[in-house]
Amino acid sequence: MRIKINFTIFNVFVRFTSCIAFFNILNELNDYAGQREVVAEEMAHRVYGELMRYAHDLKTERKMHLQEGRKAQQYLDMCWKQMDNSKKKFERECKEAEKAQQSYERLDNDTNATKADVEKAKQQLNLRTHMADENKNEYAAQLQNFNGEQHKHFYVVIPQIYKQLQEMDERRTIKLSECYRGFADSERKVIPIISKCLEGMILAAKSVDERRDSQMVVDSFKSGFEPPGDFPFEDYSQHIYRTISDGTISASKQESGKVDAKTTVGKAKGKLWLFGKKPKPQSPPLTPTSLFTSSTPNGSQFLTFSIEPVHYCMNEIKTGKPRIPSFRSLKRGWSVKMGPALEDFSHLPPEQRRKKLQQRIDELNRELQKESDQKEALNKMKDVYEKNPQMGDPGSLQPKLAETMNNIDRLRMEIHKNEAWLSEVEGKTGGRGDRRHSSDINHLVTQGRESPEGSYTDDANQEVRGPPQQHGHHSEFDDEFEDDDPLPAIGHCKAIYPFDGHNEGTLAMKEGEVLYIIEEDKGDGWTRARRQNGEEGYVPTSYIDVTLERNSKGAVTYI
């Protein structure tokens, strides 16, 4: 049986060298199986069929030889019976003749017997003696005949029959040898092709490139964001070396320091953290005034040291915990991201898609510039040919000029199309911060939520315009609970079909069950829902009947 390949699964993993090698090995196994079928067919026609026909002929011939042997044995038995009958008859006649002789002698010696009785006894003796002689001759003939047939049977007929059986068995052995040779020839014919199949399997195994496969996984799942930059060093010790009379802090410097800190925090918050949630928003930056200055009732300032910032920093060190992400999105995002690349890069995360589109637009612009330069050069050459016909025919440049114009039009259309896609991506990316903005005044920046594909992002430049609030010692715990706030329901749905929900991140449901909708389907075929007990997960959109509430704003997921 030939190996059948599921091309749907193959198209998903076709880019991996290990999967390509496995597909090539399956192809080689198909060829290998085909050669085994060739051997089987040749064995069926050349060996099996021939053996069955020859076995039937041998059975018929052997039956004939055995029948000849039985006939010879039956003929010999018949000769023996004839000889035995003649022998018994001769023996009986001899006994009768002996009785007749005894009767004659008794009558001949009896004085009271008449001459007629003696003559009658003599005639009876002569008759029995004559019959005994005839039976003797017949017995001798039958005995001679039996001895001749017996000699012929054991020295001629039976050896000939056994010789024929021996020749038949030798022919059978020769036929078996020919069949063995035919089987070996069939195997030897396919050995070169099988060797090529095995060589192809070895080459397929050698073609596996682990670095390329791992790089494909990286390219498919990378977010496209750049790592955050270094934090600037803020020197708080500069006020130690100032005198009390000279150590005043200007408002402009304070404002400048605050702006830099906010900018740094804002940039850090806009990045995607790979192995956990984004870091907690930091408390307002510690300025030199908060560390070392204090105010007197009359408004003057003097240097002092406050232990509250130190206590806050130590508390942050003790309570800081690493954030471990959930990789449940990999299972659902695999088929989308590992499939064949789309022209508009819609299978990539937004930031990575934007970079890819920008790279393509730059490449198309460079090609357009080359085509424009070539068009300008052709026009100049055409003008030269028109002014000086002896240098060339201007009409010969027309096909190349038309081709260049077509290329320019095509490149402009491609650029326009990619710019439209880029503007669409930038519009979505720019509006995410407003849609995901939190009203909590204790948060300096918004917290991103996971999407089904595991990519989440916020506007890197988003800031809170309200006045800065002082965080207490329990801000860490407040942030913990604020990160886990449930999303508001934007509608409800009813399950049309049951769903098992075996995969991680999905939600099992029964037919007729009513769930809350907290995220709409964004084109990937999944809707995020929640039960009344708070259990959340993704369900297939085609399995539910969705009813959305008007003027409801739920969570938005970006793919």
C-alpha cells in the first residue's frame, strides 16, 4: 500500500527543513513501496503462476506413473494366480491318478473281481494319468510364464517407473531452482532504484538545517519591537556639595528632570516584554528635593536626608517578582503564523507587519528610482538618435521605453497598495492606546492584555496628563489586583453546537449554554467569552449565536 500524504498539514509546516526532509523521505518510501510492488507482481506472474501450473502437471504425471506401477503389480498378481491355479489343479489330478492306481491294483490282486471290473479300473487309471500329465504340462507353462513376468516386473517395469518418478522429481527441483533464480533476478532489478531511494533518504536527512528551522520560528513569532534603551543616570549627590545659602533648586531643573523621567518610563512601557507582563509603572521619580530637602515654616529650604525613599526602595526589592507569561497563544497562533506568507503580511503582528511593509515600500521606491533613471537615459538616447540618425534608430528604443513605462506604472501601483496597507496598520497601532486606556489614576501607563495570538502592545508615547499621585507602600499589591480586573461584557451568546475545548486557552461549552462576550471576533474565527462563574476562554465564532449590546465597549484584541 502506498503512503498517502495529508497536504493540508504539509502546507502548514512546509517551510521547515525537517518537515521538507520528512516529506522527501515519504516520497522515497513511495518509490520504495512501488519497487516492492514490482517485485510482488513479477513474483505473482513469473514465480507463483508458473509454480502452480507446474505443480498441477507434476501431480498429473505422478498419478500416471503410480497408476502404471499398480497395473504392473496387478498383472504380476494375475500371473501368480494363474500359476497357482494350475499348480493346485495338477496336484489334484495327481491325487486322483494315485487313487485310481490304488483301486486298479486292489482289483487286480482280488481273485473275486471280474475281468470287467479290472478293465474298467485300468481305463480309469489311464485317464487320470493322462489328465495329470496335461495338468503337469500346463503348470510348467504357467510357472515359466510367471517367472518370466516376475523377472520383467522387478528388473524392467518397476525400475522404469521409478526412473520416470526420479526424472519427474529432478525436473521439479530444476523448476524450483529457476523460480529461486527468478526471485533473485526480480530483487536484483530493483536494487539500483531502491539504492537511489535510500540515498535520497540520506540526502533528505542531511538537508535538515536546525538553525534555519529555529530562525523560521523566531521570524514567525517575533514581535518586531526593539528592546528599551538604557536609563539615564540621575545624579542626586550634586546637592551635597552645595552650601545651604547657595543650594537652591530651580523650578526649571525640577520640571526638566520630571519630563526626562516620564519620557523614559513612557518609552519603556510601550515595549513588548517577552517573558511576562509589562513592568509595573514606577512611582514618580525621586527628585533631589524629595531626598535631601525640607521646608521650614518660613519657606526656606535646607538639606536633610529622608528615610522614606530608602524604605520604599527596599520594599520594592523584597516584593519584586518575575512575571512569567502564558504560552497558550502559541498553539492557536501556530496555524496562522506558520502558514504560507501573505502578500499584505496580515499573518504577522502589527509592529512586525509595519516594518515589513515599510521595507517593501523602500525596496519598491528604489526600484522605481532605477526605472525612472533608465527611462530618463532612454529619452536622452532617443533625442540623440533623432538629432544624429547615423548613431542609431530611435524606433529601436521604443519597446524598451514602453517596457520601462509599464514597470514604472506597476511599481507605482504596488507602492500605492503597500502604502494603503501601511496606513491601515499605523491607524490601528495609533488607536490602540486610546481604546485600551485605563481610568485608574494610580497607573502612569496602561496595561496591555493578551490577544489570542499572544501579541499585545500599547502606544509608546502615551502618558497620563493628570497630576502625579504619591504611591504608598501598598502600590505593588494594588497593581497586582488591577492587572487581573475582568473585562466588561459587551454582549452575550448562545452555544449552537457543543465544544470540547481541549486546547489550552479555549473554553468548553454545551449546546444551548449562554455565555458573556468580552472580546469580539477579529477575523481569526475565535470569540472570547466568559461564564457566570468567571471562567474565560476562546470559543469558535461559528459555534455560537452572538448578540452584542449597543454602545458597549469591550476589550479589543489585535492580531
